[in-house]
Amino acid sequence: MTEATLDIETLKTWIGRSETSVDVIRPQPVALMAATLGRKADLPDQGDPLPSPWHWLYFLEAKPRDQLGRDGHTALGDFLPPVALPRRMWAGGGFNFHSHIRIGETIRKVSTINQVTRKSGRSGELCFVTVRHELFAGDDLRLSEDHDIVYREDPSGENTPSPAPVPTEKADVSETISPDSVMLFRYSALTFNSHRIHYDVDYCRDVEGYPGLVFHGPLTATLLLDLATRHSGRASLSRFSYRAISPLFDTAPFTISLRHEEKGLILWAETPEGRLAMTATAE
């Protein structure tokens, strides 16, 4: 395994690295995801469209235990660059929807490191890595995704982030989400996500300084995209982008909200304290 580093020129040599995986869009994960969200868990039929972004239930990576880092994630230095910062989270991302991925299809995913940047600020050293994922059925591009990952230092009194801003938009629609450890466990299981911040509360509190289990960033994005889909009328979404602002936890209910604009939808997730956790737009 490559030695971890913060030298940005070394980390940038990972730009352009690519890997390909193939999976069949089986119906069972769709039913299990529906149950996780508290919905009727019927098996979809062959040819039914896969809800977005439920492709995250497929193309799962399973490394042996001795190839995982302290946080339960795959150790860095293989496909992802060997960033010498111990904490990692989803920073945001975006999708371009070209056409539906359908149940029963064989889909090929091509993932490429597109960008590596390093920043310093009040919250300490940060490193951002952007991965472009492209999903194909044969030669037909169905979906393209940019996935932003942030790596950061362990918490200390010297790198406390500023409080997140409060929402400035007035919501047309709001829904309350009541997270718990069962929901987080199920989503971790469905995505084979062994990141300890989602199930090991002692690790959350003692090592990473969180008050409880961390709600998955991609699950928050999934809830916002689902809200957008249900309130977009007959229009099909062509683009969805999101940015994580502050973490959510399993300790209290939070809200997701939507506002209609002329060219699309403005969405956000709000912490129990009334501050932004995630923002998003849908076109």
C-alpha cells in the first residue's frame, strides 16, 4: 500500500486513474431499500426504472478486513489517493440523468479520479477528491455522477468548524425524518458500508468527536432527491446536485424541505437546531 502523504503534487498523480465494475440491477435490493425508507417492499418487475440514486446499492466493494483503515473504510492508496488525513466524509456531488437504469439490466460503471485539491482553514487541513462515475448499459450512457469526498483532521480545540448557516428560503414542502440506529444499520448493510461512524457509537464519540451515530450523507441526498421526484410534477429531472454543510445524527428528528423556482427546485436538509445540513438543486 502506498505511504500516506499530504504532498499535493504526489496526490495529484492519482488524477486520471480509473477502474471499471459490472453489476446486474437485481430487484431484491430495491425492495430492501423501500423497506428501509418505511415503504411497501414489493419486488419491482423486470424493466421497471430504478429509483435515483439507488444505483448506490450496486457495484459494492468488499475488501478483506486487513485491507481496511481504522475507520472501517478500505485503506487509501489503491484507487483513491493516499491522503494522510484520518477522517473522511461525503462532501457533495451531482448527477446528470441521461435515461433510466432499469431492473434486470447489466450495467458497467467506469470510475475516474477527476480532481484532487488541498485547503487549509479554521477547521484545519482539508483534502477534496472528486470521482466521476459513468454508468453504461452497453454503450448507452445512462447516468453520470460527480462524487466529492473530503478528508480532514481529527477534532481538536484548534480546528472547530464555524456553525452552519440557517436556511434563508421559505419552504413550500417540508417533511420530518426520524433517524435511528436501525435505519442506519440497514442502509450500511445495503451499501456494504463499513464506515464506523454509522454504527459504532463509541468510535463516533471517542475518536471522531461526534455526539452520536452519523446519518449517511448519501442517504440524506437520497431523501432530498426522492422529495424532488415526488414534487416535480410530470417533469423528469435532468440534473441534481447537492452539497453537505454539517452532519446529521441519529439523536433527534430533522427536516427536509423544498421550494419551487422558475427553473427547478431548491432543496435542503435542516438540523434539529435549525441549521443547514445539506443543500441541493434539481433541474
